[in-house]
Amino acid sequence: MQSWGVYDDIFCAGKESTFSFLQDVLNEVLPLFPSKIVHIGGDEAPKTNWQNCPNCQKRIRNLNIKGDDKHKAEHYLQSYFVQRMEKYLNAKGKTLLGWDEILEGGLAPNAWVMSWRGEAGGIEAAKSAIM
């Protein structure tokens, strides 16, 4: 049976092979599109598997990521993930664009945000850019 929706299966942020795979994919598709902007999505990324994944939990410990009253540690892990991919894209002369969920846990320094949940995400992104 095929169906659409949001699934708990997302890329493992704890494995280096995940980043190698994504970089390989980008290396294949970036030459096909001349735009300087690359939309990575970043929404609909449940953290359920990351909470239970020993590799993701090890990465959280190694990076000394802590949850707080705003977000769980896994949200900050997503921020690490996005920032790491942003650095890779910036090195290729590209700018990362993502949905407003990439704000959760901290916005990557050069990232652009598309706010689909209302004006609040755009306002937060703009404030991050001028701080």
C-alpha cells in the first residue's frame, strides 16, 4: 500500500555516511540547476527516531547538545544538521533555503527561510539576520 503523509523515518544525523550521501546527491544535482538558492525542506521532520537512535544520541552527547525550555536536544541536532549542510552548500557558492522549521534550535548563519506557518517565522528569521 502506498500513502502520503509525514513519517518518522528521516536521515540519521548521527552517521557520517548520511552527510556523505547527501553531499554526493548535491554534487550530482547542483550542476543541473543554475540557481544560487537550494531549498532543502527541513519541515515535517519528526524527531522520534532520533530520540531512540544510538548514533543520534551519541552525536548529541559528543556535541554537548542540551535541550532547554524552548526545544528538545533533537531540535538542536536538526539545527546542527542544517548548519552542516549549509556550510557545504556555501562552499559550492550556493545559499540554503528551508521552511520555517529550520528556525527551531537556531538558524544557520546564511540560511534563507520560507515561512509557511504565518508571519512569525519570517519575522524571527529577519531578526536573526540583523542580530
